[in-house]
Amino acid sequence: MINNLRNAMRKERIIEIILNSPRFPQFPELFTNLMYLSTNQNRPQNVLENLIKEHKQQLSSLASCGFFIPSRNKVNLRDSVQILGIKNIRNIIFLNWLHAFSPSGKFDPFDYDQQKRIWCLRSVGAYLLGKEIKQLSAEELFLQSLFLELPLIALARAVPEVYHNLQRLTQPNSSNPKTIERFLGCPWDEFIATLYTRWGIPENIWRPICYLDIFSKSPHPKMSEFLETNLLWLVYRLTNYLLKVDSGISFQQLENVYNEIIPHSTQSFISFIRNLFDKTKLFVEAAGYPHSSGFSLIKALKENKALIQRDIIPYEELLDELIEVYRKLELIEKEVQKTPSDSTEILKDSLTGLYNHAYFQESLAKEISRALRYEHLLSVILLDIDDFSLFNQTYGYLLGNSVLMHLAELLSKNVRESDIVARFGGDEFAILLPHTGVIQAKFVAEKLRKSILQTKFPNPFRDVSHQLTVSIALGCYNPRETLISKEEFIQQLLKHLKHAHHEGGNKINSIG
């Protein structure tokens, strides 16, 4: 009796920590509203359209790309709603939220770039499998596939000690029920059922997931009464296999399970894999996610040698791919041979119009060489938007991109024509100031910090504006005193930029 009470309290405490932890953000309000509307048969059309207005560009692109229906011309918001349907729109909004995830700290165990590729490939795979079986909902399978690791990610970010204890287990659902109960206060399926319920997820979504043992390394699933569970197991293990996350299963074992679960499939397993990569690339490009290059069958073959023996890509297609590579190389060569004014476009960031990271590194190397030869000073400013990942999670990537464009324009207006402004990373910018000492650089940095603080960044989707702050690091390369390489100089700047963040942001840290 006492143990039962203690376990119940432990489970409740862990769930409360997750629900209230700033390290695991709450589901976006738009998603929860759409989740409710997707179960409401009498929803007014105009209510739905008003809710999703700020996503109309992305939804229009997805509605007309050929993934959900045969390709058609660009459509308006009303047509997008008709084509996609409330459940697909709900799923897209949730996937957008997942794409805003980034490490919660240096000890966060998840590789989120890889995880985002997994989410995209798996959700498209679940959708395609759902279309194979008429009695299932492809839209619900799409969403269910995105929830599989979410309790683990929540534990890793909010209660890391529990997560690491779970990772030491091989099969917590089956072979270690007492151990997992000691960690969580209850069995795994009960824990995630409670967590999904507290998150407001309907039972028809989470129930099949509870029967799926994602910890098990067995190459064959325990066939469930829920067909959805069996399909989710297949797409979970297949995605991990294709992206080289899971080496505990073979192609043949996956093919056997595919044929067992879908005995009357309209396509072979190999055809399904080819279609999966094609459709995922189509979906990701239309959605505007930055990982479309990760969904190439050629790349999958290169990274997973076992696939080469399976004749997944016919010889003719490999030849076509090779011809396409040569064609792209010829185009690049022609671009490089153009006039300087044209060829500089290759060196520009497509979103902000600033120079890109590669051009900045090349320019810094040249300026350091000149500084050493002529013994003149050179300064560099690195600038990073404070809490920008949280901003993207809250308001979405479209607004985030709008802010980056406005910030790029502001930076360009506040430096000399001879200075080089570049996009250094996602929300990081770099400014190269030739013939500039530390005092002048500090003046420029402070002017930029104040200008950004005082700027109200417009929201093109709503009649509101947003205020941002930045962390800044600056360093002066003095050839008479500095005997470090370009790489060491950049590393020092990044270290000082990190310190500025940790000290609360909206400040300047200078080297020396």
C-alpha cells in the first residue's frame, strides 16, 4: 500500500515537472485549437481560416505541391483548407513546432538535426502506409508517428536523470517492468498514457502508441490488436534503418514485416522505399524545411551500403542522377565565370541578402593576411539574437525569417561601406571592420546594440511589433600583438559570445 502510494506520487511529480519545465515548451495554442476543431464536425469554415492566416504561404505551397492531391497551380487560403483538411493542417502546425526544437543545454542527448529528418521521413512513411489500408486514417498515423519519442525528449530535457536511467535498460516494457516502475512510479505504457492525456491528446491518438515498445531491439514486433501499432513499429524501425540510426535489424527482416502487415499492398517493399524518399523530399521542400537534401536515395545508398545490393535504384535512374550532377556542375562553372557583380550572388545568403558564412571566412583570411603584411588593425563583431529559438517556437519560422531580414537591413545601414556584414549562422551575424581598432569597434557594437534594442520589429501577419535584444562579442586583431590563427581568433569570439548569453544577453563582451 505504501509502495503504491509512493509510486503514484513519483509518477505525478515527474509529470508535473515535465508540464511546468521551461526546457520543454508547451504545445502551441494553435495546435491545441486545431486538435479540438478536428474532432468537431460543426466547425465554422471562417474560424479555421482566421486561425491559420499566418501560415497561408506554407499551406498554399503544400496544397499545390502534389503530395496530398495531384499537382495544381498555387491556391488561396480557402482552397488550401479544402485540399488539406483540418487534420493535415493540424499535423503540419505540429511538425513546425517540432522543427523549432534545439538543444536545451550542452548535455541534451538528442541530435535535433537528425531527429528532424527522422520526423519528416517517418511521418510521410506513416501517411503513405495509412493510404494503403482503407480502414485506417493516414492523417492520424502521420500525427501518431511524431509522438513516439516525445515522452523521452520531455524526460531528457526536464528530468534528465530519469531519462539516463531508462537509457540503460534494454527492454523496459518487457524484461524490466520492476526497474522501470522504480524510475517512473509505473509501467512505461501507463506513464505515457497519463502524459499524453495531460497534454490534451485524444485517446484514439495515444492508445495505439502505448502498445509500441520503442525500447525493444527485437527485429520482429509483437503483433498488436491495433493495426496502427504494427504500422508504427514498421515505419519507426524502417526510418531508423534508412537513416543509419538503428543497426539491429536487416533489410530482409523489415521486408518480411512489411509483407506480413500489408499482405495485399499495391506496391513492393522496394517500391515503397523509393516512393517514401520521393514523397518526403516533395513534402519537405514545399513545407520550407531546411533538410530536403537529406532525403536523396543516392545519399541513402552512400551512407547505407546494405541498400546497394537491393536494386532500389534502377541503372537508368542512377545514370539520370549522374547526368543531373554533371549538369549542376556545368551551371556552377558558368556562374563562377560570370562578371564579378553576378558571381557575388553565389556568395550571398538567400534569406537576408548578406554575404554568407563561407564568404566571411574567406574575407577574414584575406584581411588578416593584409593586416600582417601592412601592420594595420582589424576588428570583428559577432552578434547573436537572444532567445531566438524560443521566439521561433512561439511565433513560427515565417515571422522569424522576417525578423532576420529586418535585422540584416538594420546592420547594413549602421556600418561603413568598406565593412563586410555576413550571416554567420542561423541567428548569428558577423561584421568585419578593416583598419579598425578596439575603441572604434566598441563604439560600433554599442551603437548596434542600442539600435536593435530600440527597434520595434514589425509582424507582417498581425498588427503588433516585437522587441529583441542581442549578445555581442568583439575582438581586435593587432598584428603587433596577436600571433593566433584565424580559427583561434573566431573560437575566442564565439567563447565570449557564449559568455554574453550566459550573463543574461543584451550586452557586449570584448576580447582582452
